[in-house]
Amino acid sequence: VDQKPYRPFWAVTKHADIMAIERANDLFLSSPRSLLATAQADDYMNAQLEAGVGLRTLIHMDDPHHRKVRAIGADWFRPKAMRDLKIRVDELAKRYVDRMRDIGPECDFVTDIAVQFPLYVIMSLLGLPEEDYGRMHSLTQEMFGGDDDEYKRGVSPEEQMAVLLDFFAYFAKLTASRRENPTDDLASAIANGRVDGEPLSDIDTASYYVIVASAGHDTTKDAISGGLHALIENPGELARLRENMELMPTAVEEMIRWSTPVKEFMRTAAEDTTVRGVPIAKGESVYLAYASGNRDEEIFDEPFRFDVGREPNKHLSFGYGVHFCLGAALARMEMNSLFTELVPRLESIELAGEAELAATTFVGGLKHLPVRYSLR
């Protein structure tokens, strides 16, 4: 694909090829070109990194450094940590379904519920004060919604960089505070994390906060809102789920497959190779099209049918290999808790207007989902 203002890339659309590339993380690297961005934005961000500022999260790293940095926060997302967190997540799920009932019979499900619930969970995990949640949400929208007129701060790389600098300024203060007075939260684990005995660099520390705070709620918001939209559009599947709540785990996986919040990642070939017989030269980039892979008819039976009982469901929404989503277990638990609370209490639900998608090339989904409902 050679389309200005982007540099050329190979689009990889088949499930098996995406998995093979993610598995070969020594052959296909993340750091040279992690995301699809304009050539101007790529050049600007690379120059900023060389100057000692910019964003370098886990998705921008390769092993062995990636694995060492990932380990700093990994314990907070392991099954035991999720079990310890479940009671709190269930309480929050009930709070937000109660809120939906109280503001009914209509609401914008995205802005009123789907944004707020996972935002509250991840900010609590980080240990941030509740008065800062709104600021974190606004910055996340500006960062992930840079292609959408409703969210973006500006179109230039400099204006987009300003969003990162605002993030960094906030987290620099947080880092100083947690290093001076450590607490039992994820923010302290990041602030005091070490690699090979040395503290994380300022860029890596701030970037770790950014990816947890932003990806930790925005992607889940997209899966939650996309999941409810799918249930509304497929009332037979909603009825099936309501009649058999034991289907909730498979229903959650289907919502995640269906919505595919992360649209793409990029990889760069470290040496000459081939993908499905197509030569890929050293230094050329490949675009991993997750939404396409999640609807690959060679993997999924009737891939364009929403099926709350779909098994198996080997979707790619959390990635694969060493870059498998750190927060996958948390996202699954949040969605399970919310829909387990919501579905039995829903007496009726329908669209109250047009569902609107955010314009994005990276992370995104519905930005508005007006619904009319009756809720116990």
C-alpha cells in the first residue's frame, strides 16, 4: 500500500499471517515503526525521542528490553491480582448499571457508562485521586482520537506532541511523589521499577503510565460499547444470553472479536523474508490488520455473524506472542462483571439515535451510542 501522507507498507489481512509475524518477534520488529502514522508525524516523533522526549511504551519496544520493562507491572495483571480485584469491579459494575437506571429511560451509553466504568477501575488500580479522572480521560481521547474532529487537539505533530507533554508533566509529579512515599498501587510499582538494577528512564517511566492509563480504559470502553451495540442489533443473541447466563464468557470473547478496539500495529522486517509467498525486504513495514484477521473465514465459521456462544474464538484483539495485551484478564473481568449485572436487569433496549464511530487508524470504536431502555 503506497498512499500519501503515509510511507508504504504491506497490509497483512489473514489471521495465520498475523499470528506468524507476531510470533517471529526477532524477525519483525516493533521499535522502528510501531503504529500507522503519517510520514511527517513519524519523523517528528523519532526526532523527539532522539532529543530525549516523546513516547516509548511497551508497544514501541523489542526484546530483551521489552520483556524486562513489561515485567515491572505484570504482577498487577496476573490472575491472582484479578481475583483480588474482582469484588471491587463487581461493586463498580453495579454502581454504573444503577446509574444507567437512574438516568434512564435514555442515555448515551458510551459517554455515560462505557467510558466511566473502566476509567474508574484503571485509575483506582494506579492509585490516582478521583478528581484527576476527568483529566486523564480528556488526554486519552486527545491521544487516541487524533483523527477525529470531536477529540483531537490539533492536526500537526507539534499539537499532538503537546498532548504527550501534558501526560508527562502530570506523571512526572506522580513519579516524584511515589518515589518519595511509596504506596501499594501500580503507580508505585512503575515509579520504583528497575531494569538491570537501574531505575527506568524518565521517558520509559512516563510512557508506562501513559499506556496503562490510556489503553487500560479506552480499549475496554470500545469493547463494552461495541458489545452492547451488537446485542441491540442482534436481539435474538441478547435473548439467548439472558436465558443462559452461563454463555457470558463466550459472549464477552465475541464482543471483543466483534469490536476489535485495537485496529492495527506495525512491524518492520529485520531481514529479507516472505509472507504468504510475497517478498518483504529488510526495512519494509507490515500492517497487521486485526479487524480483518478477526473475520477470516478460514478461522471463524460465519465470521460476520455475531454469536454469543461462539467456540472456539481465536480472535486477535489482544494481539499475540510477546506483545499479548498486558491487561487482557482485566478487560475480560470488567466486561464479564458489567454485562452480568446489566443483561438480567434489561427489560428492553433499542437505539435512540445513530451509533457514531470515532475516526481512527489505531484504537477506537463507538464515540456515541444513544439508547432507550427499561432497566430494573
